[in-house]
Amino acid sequence: MTFLVPLPVVIPLLGAALTLMMARRPAIQRTVSLTALVATLAVSSMLLALTVTEGPQVVAVGGWPPPLGIVLIADKLAALMLVVSTAVTLCVLVYSIGQGSADGDEETPMSVYHPTYLALTAGVTNAFLSGDLFNLYVGFEILLVASYVLLTLGSTENRIRAGTTYVVVSLLSSVIFLSALGLVYGATGTLNMAQLAGRFDELPDNLRLLLQGMLLLAFGIKAAVFPLGAWLPDSYPTAPAPVTAVFAGLLTKVGVYAIIRTETLLFPDGRIGDVLLVISLLTMVIGILGAVAQSDIKRLLSFTLISHIGYMLFGVALATEAGLSAAIFYIAHHITIQTTLFLAAGLVERRGGSTALERLGGLGKIAPVLAVLFFIPALNLAGIPPFSGYLGKLGLLQAGVDASGPLVWAVVAGGVLTSLLTLYAIGRVWNLAFWRTPHPDMPRDDADFDGGAMLPKLMVAPTIALVAFSVALTVVAGPLFAVTSEAAADLITRTPYIEAVFPDGAP
């Protein structure tokens, strides 16, 4: 059933084309977008089941055999990322439709929104499935164009300014990535990652280190690791709530995915493991210190987003099966939780009129449903037992303890400190926004004191679905860790990936 492999890319692209053609028919646009994402989620789920039972699934695009043509590969890691990312994008789309309906623009929406949103989804799925470095670059460029359009919707001054910063930083990353591709091709004669896995071993050490550093720099900017993530807190919070949510949940994780794929497949010797450990520690600690200093919920969540990227890098830096397994689990967890929290922040802004903490208060009594929708993922983000955040962090810290070493112990201590400061930051939000006396300027709804009239059902329902999904990650943590452990083992051995592309051995 390898014919399923390209469908997570093809379906959103076809949906984008159809919605663009139906620019004057918003109802049809909404139907096409929802249908495309439901179909993509179904296909992604089937691919995950296939990769678990039968191993990596490979398709040579256009029938051109590798390395002549582009290869799409769905292994356990890629398939799991497809399922989680598509589930999240589907929920965010429903949320955005609900927001449009509540704001009264469901009949006259921005006609470019749905095509761009589906193009963004196609860029994400293409990046996850790509078995070729240049095709990975194409996926990133699709993301760049689509995300800029979504980031600047409404063309307000703040959004244009934030979008300009985002584009400049992203173009810098793209230039570095493209330069690295030219050097890689010049040195090896190929960009097929399965073939590069063998040819990189033959390169001089200094050249391999240069190429590794350039790729890590390019992907590090996209993943917003320290010190390359200063652009993120100023860019994401200015966008509409659904856009901010999908950006926070997905875009940085595509960069982390690229780091995992290239570091394990192309550079398995772990020569810069210590550098990654230092970066992961600084990303954790400095990111969460930035979060503690914020007085706006969206900016606070943006800094926690940066901080928790450090946990994922920690697993990559350990380069062990246990570390990679926990990192993959944590990525799936964090995509879900971070998206949920930003959707909840959108509901807070709608109900409270602001996300500035000094202008909020009493939401726990005024809007108890909203309080629950924020409280559960907030505890999960902070790593409170028995949620998936706790399980993921425990897996990472245990892998660090097993690896041992002074630098590893320092990162373990930093991880514990980061978790405690995350709890403090989230507790501060809860105290100021949900517990204390409501701010006098907050909108009130005395006829419906629980805030239901001010929280549209189509915005609340997908948020509830994501909260339930995050809880489900805890319930199925055992089987999910089994899948991530198998994925990590495949990444370390490299053999399943390479043999799936070249059954007779890489040329």
C-alpha cells in the first residue's frame, strides 16, 4: 500500500487548489478544507499502522528510481508526526471556522485563508516524508510562503512588522540551508539522504563537521533554539489565535524533526553531542526565564515554547535509544499541548478582552469551562503527574541519568529547574487570570455567568478535542512509548531506512 505515502502531501495541495478556485464561495471552501484534512488524517493513521507492522513505506515520485528522483519515505517517526500534526491542524481549522462565524465574517472571509492553510499543511507533511534534502528544502519554503501570508492576515501594522521579521529570519535560514545543499552535492554527488548516509562516512572529518554545523544552524533557526529563537516571541503572538496556535504547535517541531533526521542518519558519530547538550541547557533555562518575566499570556507561552524545545534537543544530544525515544514522545506531546494552550489563550482573549494578565481576573468563576480547558494542558506542560508531559520529561531525565557525565548531569538539573519554573509561570497565569477579582474593564455577561454566550461552540469544541487528545496521550503512553522506542532503534541502526530506499544496497 505504498500508494498511500504521497497522499498526505497531495490531498492538501489539491484541496488548496480547489479552495482557491472557490474563492467566492466560502461555504464550499470550508467543506473542502475540512474534507481534505479529515482524509489526510485517515491516510496518516493508516500509514502509522503500516509502518509499525510492515516497516518503512517508500515511493519514488514520478516513477524515477532513487537516487535519480525524489523519494518520499514514511517510517515510524514520520508517520507518527503526520498523525499528530494533522490532528492538530484539523482541530485548529474547526476553531478558525468557529471564530469566523462568531465574528460575523463567515460569509465574507479572506478568500486566501483556506488555500494558504492547506498549503501550510502540505509543506509540513512534505517535510516529514521527504527522503531528499532538496525536497526537504522545498517543504520549508512552502512553509515560509504560507506562514507569512497567515501571519500578516488583516495587514495591521504589528502583523506586518512581525511578518517582516519572520521572513528575514526564515530567509537567512533558507540561504544557509541552500548553501549547505550546494556543498553537500558538490562533495557527494547526491542529496538522497539514504545514499548520503554512506557517502558522508567517506568525507574528511573537517568537511563533515562543516556540513553538519551548517545544517544544524539552518534547522536551529527554524526550531528557535537558543540563541537563534529571539524572533519567535515577537512574531507569533501578533497573529490571529488559530494561526498562532498552529505555528506554535507545528513549525518549530518541523525544525526539530529535521535535526533528528539528519543527526541520526547522516552524522551518527555524535561528534557535536556536547555542543547540543550546551544548546539544549541554554534553550531550556533562558527560555523559561523569559517566560517568568512576561505579563502577557501569549508571550509567556511563546517563551515556554522556546524553553521546551531544549528538552527535545537533550534527547537528540544523548544519541541513545532511550533519549531519542523520549524526545520523539515529547515532540508528540508538545505539539498537542502547545497548540491547545494557544487556543485556550484565544478563548481567554475573547472572554476577557485581553491576554494581558493585569487586565484579567476571575475567569475561573466567570467561565469555568474555559478554566478547565486551560488548567489541564497547563498542568501537562508543567510536567505534573500523571500527564504525558511528566512521562516525557521523566523518560528524558532517566535517559540522561543512564548516560551520565558532568555535562549531562548539568542538563538534567536544568531540566528539573525548567520544569519547576514552568509550573511557577503557569501558576502565576492561573492566579492572576482565573483566581483574583475580575478587572473592572473586563467584559461581563451577567445573563450567562459561565461565559457560554461569549465562547462560541465551534471554538470551544476543538479545544475540548485537543484537551481530550492530550489526555489520551497519557492513557496510551505505554503503547506510544513502544512505537517511539522502535522508531528510535531504527534511527540509531539506520538500516531499515536505508534498505527501504535501496534494497540492494546504496550505490
